[in-house]
Amino acid sequence: MSKPRITRSRARLAAAQALYQMELGGEDAGDVVSEFRSHRLGFEQDAAQGETLADADEKLFADIVNGVVARQVEIDRALAGALSAGWPLERIDATLRALFRAAAYELVARPDVPARVVLDEYIRVADAFFGSDEVKFANGVLNTLARRVRPDEFAAAPR
């Protein structure tokens, strides 16, 4: 994996963690972004677990966290449409919900990042936190969302 890709991957992992922290602690985005910049980004976290935020792309991290907050209503509506009936977003585990929101933000607001890259990156984040059942669930939800938000990227190639 190239260094720029690693720094972006780490930013996505940090963004999911920050969004989770904000939801559970009721903290605001500015405070959490500042905390992560001061105490987490650029520091080794748990190298034994493979989780490190060293060299995370701080600009991407802040964009995702602030973007989710700014567009949360739109993001949550998009996610609700990707979930099965009877599975409201509030029913989803808080960590997975944070991951979904970060991925949804990139799909909705970052057309410069290909949808397949977003999917791959956030499935890797899910894999860092969960077992195979949750990863499969995340894959299904995010694939559904990506195909709804960016159908042109998944259209069959012309013959």
C-alpha cells in the first residue's frame, strides 16, 4: 500500500472513531477534531492490534468528521434507504453507525474519491472492529448505498 493511501486509510479509521466518540460523549466536532489532532493523530495507538493513527491525513480526517456533522440529515436519510425495512439506523451498533456515516459522507460529498475505493476502505475499517457477520452486513449496506448514490459508477460498460 502506498504512503498516501495509508495516510488516507488511517484518516478514515480515525474519523469513524471520532464520530463514535462524538455520539457517545455528546461532544462537538471542533473539540473532537482538536483532541484527535493533539493526542491521537501522529501517535501510535495499538500497534499489536494493527491500529495506528500515525501519519493519518489530518485534512481528510477533519473533512469527514465536519462533513458528517454538516450533512448528517442527508446522510442519515441515504443510509435509512440502504437499510432493510425494520432496521432503523438507531438500531445499528454505534461503531457501525459511525462507520456508515463516514462512508456515506464520502459517497455523497466526495465525488473525487471513486465509490469502489470508499467501499474497500470502509470494509477494511469494519474488519478492524468486527467479525465476519458484521463485515458482511456493512458490505451489503455500503454497496446498496453506493449503487443508489453513484449509479453511474456501477453501470455496465457499453458494448
